[in-house]
Amino acid sequence: MERTSQKTDLYQLITDLMIEKLEAGQVPWRKPWSNYGLPKNFYTGREYRGINAFLLHSLPDTPPYYLTFRQARLLGGHIRKGARAVPVVYWNRSYREAESGRKLTEEQARQHPADAVIVHPYLKAYWVFPVTATEGIAWQEAQPQPASAPVLAPLQAAEAIVSGMPCPPLVQHEAPQAYYQPARDLVNLPAPALFSRPEEYYSTLFHELIHSTGHRKRLHRVELDELSSGTAAMKRESYSKEELTAELGAAFLCGVAGLTPATVDNSAAYLAGWLRALRNDRKFLVEAAGKAQKAADYIRGLTPPAEAGAPAEGTTERATAAKAEDKVPYVRLATNQQKADVLLLLSHRQITAEEKRDWVAGINRLPYERAQQLIRNLKALIRQRNGER
């Protein structure tokens, strides 16, 4: 459900939300992830990515599951009146002919040579609600539970991420400082015994490995080049962007591994530094989060080969579009029998034409467990409207 107008500055909206947290002494990217892991869409089970993960993670809702207005209806429920929605942003693109300036559809743009089309990426938003703000959905019973016995313990999972990184830099433990040296493609860390907790060692290692993904032979982030060859002003700006990319990327990896991030630095100087950067550039946070997600994906081996070694797009990197939010590409889908049962129930005279349209629209993408729940909800709704108990 789109609720933003063309006049809404989504960059500023997101930045203001994060500034509000920082001014309250909270560092959203250093907040420990819950036992449920990264925020997820309740309907699809997919994790939110990029800046959306931090926007939702900064909220107090537990468990961290969200869904759209339409998804709540597809599950037989609705959003409670007065519930507050949260924006989820994604990248869209517009196309124009370079010579004439004529607007093009995406299909028309594909039929033109690449140098004959001007591509303009821009942010759009749709809105989600916490699952705790729904009625008519038995989310307390149906919500995915945190694993009581994870496949890997957090430290094992962290080591698996490190050892599985493609084309890794050299990692050594010679100096008592943590740093990444692009010229030698080398990460140095203090000896593990010098860290107060093993979690802090891996959190720091993740931070430096994120830096290393900016190397020319990996994702080739421009910030690393500017740090070594740019002007003093460029170096200051690039350092801030690269440092936030590493902070956010390390937080992503900690969330995947189930680790608590390194000790939170919420000193006045630390907070003031980020507040100054966010206020000076409203795109600063969104761009850094996109690059951090791409870097974390690279370390986990999720980056397509064509992207490795190419310059990171930053602001042109597309996130999941709103219409794709209802797609379920990897979970177990409803069986044909379940679909038949749903369609039979939807044909009942107590179901309105509008309700039938909404529920039929998503039936082919309905997960198995949600189909079972929808069948129960429809039966209960029909009984209620018939005046039965």
C-alpha cells in the first residue's frame, strides 16, 4: 500500500528517524539482534535487507515480524485501528532517451543501446505494520519460533562466515590494532586473547572484512580509492562513508551469525560524529546501508560473479520492490488440495466479492502454513457470520 506522495523526501524521512534514535543516545546498528534474528516479513518469511533491516530493528516490537495491510487481509485478519505504519523503502528506476528526453518504459529501455538511455534511480516506499498490531491472525501460535538448537552455535557460525569468504584478504595478528591495509590487502587484528569476549573478536573481524570488500579485485568501492589518493576533503567524507559501511556490514553479519555486536560506543563524541554526518548529507545513511548489504552478501558468497570486481553502484543498487513483497520464492507453498479448500470456502455466500478478490489474488503464492491458517480463519468467519459458535 503506497502512502507516500511524490513530494515526500524519503532520504530525509529515513535520516530523521535515525537522527531521533542517535539523539536519544541509541545506536541502531549496534543494538543486539533478538533471538529471532533479522526482522522478517511475517507473510513470506523473508528477511528485510539494507536500510530496512535497521529501520525495523530500531523499533521496540517483539517479535520482529511485519506485514502489509494487504497481507494481513490475505491471512484473514486486519490491522488494528490506530496502528502505526513503518516505511519500507526500495529502489525504482525511470528511463529516458538520451537524445530526445522522451520517457521510456523499462521494456522500451531494454530495446535501446545502453548509451542511448538515461537511467534515474529513485527511492519509493510502502508501509508495513508489526504483527502485534493485527487482529484476526493467530500470530502468537503461527509465528516462526527462534531455533532452540541452532545448526551452528554463534561462534561456529561466525567462523563459518569468515572461512567461507571468497577471495579473502590475508588476516594476521601481529600488531595490537585492528585495521585493513588496501595496498597489501591485509587485515590485522589484535590476538584473540586480547579481546574481552570471543564475540568482540568476530565483530571486529567482520568490520575489517567489510572494509576489504571495497578492494579493486572485489567490489571496488570508490571510497577506498579516495582514502589513498583523494584530497583532504574527499578523504574526510570517504572515511565517514566507508566507516559507516563497515559498521552496518558488521552488524548484518553479526545478525546472521547470531552474535551480539561489539561493545556499544555511545559516547557523546561518537554520537556527535554520526549526527553531523547524517545532517550534512541526507543520502549518507541509505547509500552506506546499500553498500554494507552488498559487502555482507559478498563475504557470505551471495554476490553474483558478474558483480564481483565491478564498481559498487551504491545508490543505483535496487532493493526488493513492493509488489515483490507478496512473492514467496523459497518457502513451501500451499498444496492443490489446500487451494481447492480455500476456493470452496471463498465461494460461500457469507464471503463478500471484495474479500474473495483479495484472497484469490494471492493463493498461488500462499505458503503451506499460512494456507492452513487461512482455512481455519475462513471457517471461523463463516460460522461467525452465520451466527454459529
